[in-house]
Amino acid sequence: MQNSAENIIELYNTYVMKTYAWNPIVIVKGKGSWVWDINGRKYLDFFPGWAVSGLGHCNAEVARAIRKQASTLIHMPNNFMTELQPLLAKKIIENSFRGKCFFCNSGAEANETAFKIARKYGSTTGRYEIITMKKSFHGRTLAAVTATGQEKYHKGFEPLVPGFKYVEFGNKDELAKAVTGKTVAVMLEPIQGEGGINVSGKDYLMYVKGLCDKHDMLLILDEIQTGMGRTGRMFAYQHYDVEPDVMTLAKTLGGGIPIGAAVAGGKACDVLEPGNHASTFGGNPLACAAALAVFEVIGKEGFLDKTAEKGNYLRKKLESLKSRYPFIREVRGIGLMLGMELSIDGGGIFNECLKKNLIINCTSGNVLRFVPSMTVKKSEIDMAIDITDEVLKSIS
Ligand SMILES: Cc1ncc(COP(=O)(O)O)c(C=O)c1O
């Protein structure tokens, strides 16, 4: 069978579970901020890999590290030690807070690890409840989807995992009232991604941290989307000087190779003991080699400052669109994690941008999400803004 777009689409429809709303475009190649489809058409990707390809598609240094490791040792199970896993753990800790890491393969699994740490931490005092935020997103496994404070993701999968409660993001009183003698942790994203680029802010995060300390609860920060440099700091909590007890990572961490991590410090650090938790693939040499290369790139002198600078540049451009189109309500976010809230539906705008070879994302129905690679060029930002402008003009 010839490899045409039509054939691939037919294979998908016949053999792959339709859990995604596929765009009928077959991508065969990526480089930097660009991807190419099977017919040679080129797209500017401002939502690369759902924020996984934070260093651009096929980053040369990451690809080199993967190639080298692939011909040395791809996998060993975790009952043996390998060279790179502790080096990666050290790298994460040196860039965050004193603690230890557990490696897995995805964001949802990293969050599952955080839930297990919280449950185990509370088990001696009979506490198990975890408070999460409305509009949050924490993944699709059963506990992670339960932690996700959005009913649309729960429908059809009840009964959900017991012990999760939701409060309004940013509402201190509601959070304080939700804490009971059974509560063991509060979990949130420093900036809600899928929920519409909602920024928590220093005041709120400090309040949550204070409340957690007061009630001996764990503060769990989901940095799966915000982490690894995207906001102009290695981790978003570093904008606020509020250290979590547990932090979860994935997405950009592996530069495209699946890897997740839960990082636990202080009282949460040694909660999990031998036999409590495991992952067959977690932190294997190939994934760790990729992640170490990602740290190498992000750790280069000036890289994070440049990310912040490009974020400001993109933000100003989005603000200038806001000044011209009355249906743009707000531009928000930090660094290169930006959202534009509209007073109209954004789904059509996503489709029109795609027709003009620009990939963005629309979340929560009316928030356009711009999360380009941190290696994006200013000229590419200009191009993306010009295309978005054309589309907005055509609908206004
Ligand atoms: C904040 C956040 N947490 C968790 C997840 C789930 O990650 P994964 O799809 O790797 O399980 C995502 C994915 O979009 C996310 O954005």
C-alpha cells in the first residue's frame, strides 16, 4: 500500500481508537518551530507537541544524545542501577529544591506518584483527601482525571477515585473552608494550561503554602506544562519564592522522549519506600539521556532570559491585536505560555489559522493558547502574529 495521506487516514480510522479529534493532516518531519506534512506542506508550530517540544522539533543536541545512548544502552529495569538516572535526578534537584526524584513516563503518572506520596504521608494520621482546583488539568488516568477539576473529563467514568475535592482557583476563603481533618494535600498548576492560561500569582500561592504548613498538608505543584524554562525561569514556582513539597514534571523534560518525574522534598522526600511504587520504563537510560540534553540546552548562559524576552515580545504583539479587536478580552500568562481570551468561540480561529499553515491551540472554548518552542525566532513570532491578525480580520 502506498504511503499517501489518504491511506494513513484510512489506517487510523480502521485500527486506532478514536480518542482524539484528529486533524486529517499527516505530519512526517519536524525541525525547530516547523513541521511538514506528507504532501510537503510546511506549518509554523506554535503549540509544538502540546508543549512537549519546548526546545523545538528534533532539537539537534537532544537528537545527538538520543542517538548516542541508543547505541549504548536503551533500557535496564530499575532493580539495577544505571549511570544517567541519578545524574538526571541531581540535575533536577540542583535546579529546584532539596529532595529526591521518582521517574515514570508521563505527566499523569508523575501526578499518580504525587497522589501516592500524599496518601502514604497521611496514612499515619487517617488523612487522604486531596484538594485540587476547578478548571485544573492533571491527566487522564483514573486518579489524575479525578484530580482534574472539570466535569467534562469525568463523564462516563464514574465512580471516580474517592478523596478528591475541588475549589475555585484563586479563592482563599473557599480553600480554607474546604480543609478538613481528612485533608492531606493541596494540588495546583502555578499557571493553569488547559483550563485557559490562568495565573495563580504570588499572593495566592503564598497563601496556599501557608495553609499547607499550618495544617501539615503537602503542597503539590503540577509543573508539567509550566516547568523546564517555559515561563522564563526553570520552574514557574520560582517566580513566587514558594517551594512545593512535591513537584511533578513531564512534557519538555524529555524533549519528545516520554519521561515524567515526581520530585519530593522535606517531609515528603522519603515517604515512599521499597515496594511502594514502580515503573518498568521509568527513568531508563534513553529517556534520561534525552532529559539531560534538555537541561544542557536550557542551562546555557542567557537561555532563560532570552525565553522571557521572547515571551515579552510575543505578549506585546498579542496586546497590540487586543487593542484592535474588541472581541479579545484579555492577554495573560508568563514567558512563552500565553493565552488570549476571546468573547467569542475560538475553535473556528484555530481552524482558520491551520488553513493558513499556523498551528495554535484553542482551550476552554474561547482561549487561544500560544505556547511556542523556547527556541522560536522573533521573525517566526512576527509570522504567527501576521497570520493570526489576518484570521481575526476575516472574522471581524
Ligand atoms: C498541567 C498538566 N498536568 C498533567 C498533564 C498530563 O500529562 P500526560 O498527558 O503526559 O499524562 C498535562 C497534559 O497536558 C498537563 O498540561
